[in-house]
Amino acid sequence: MQLTLVHDQRVEKFCYWENGIRQGMQFENQFYRHVASVREEKRMEAYALTDALREAGSAVCLTVSPDGYSVWKN
């Protein structure tokens, strides 16, 4: 599946309810749910997680900010 890499400021984040409050985001008319966040120095963990999700058949978005990386699953 596809991996999208985008700067954090280009996405619209929101909260939603799914057995508790969850974080989601929208980018280019696609909706994603938050999977994990890691600091910049642990970026290889973020890439390993995106690879695992993609191999499982999910479309994944990786957002980049000064604080680090966030992994989002479509």
C-alpha cells in the first residue's frame, strides 16, 4: 500500500469517539487515525511501523514536525 509523507502543518487534526476519545486527521480527502508518535531521534521506529502497516495492507501517512514523527493509518 501507499505511504504518504507530509509536514504536520498541512493536515487537519480532529478528535472522535471510538470506545474513548481518539485522534484523527484528514489529508487530501482521506481520513486517518493516529497510531503512534515518536521523537525525531527514533525516526527508524516510525519507518518500521509504517512498513509493517503497509505490508498488512493499510494506507499510511507519516507526518513530520519539529517534535518528531506521527504515524497515521487510513
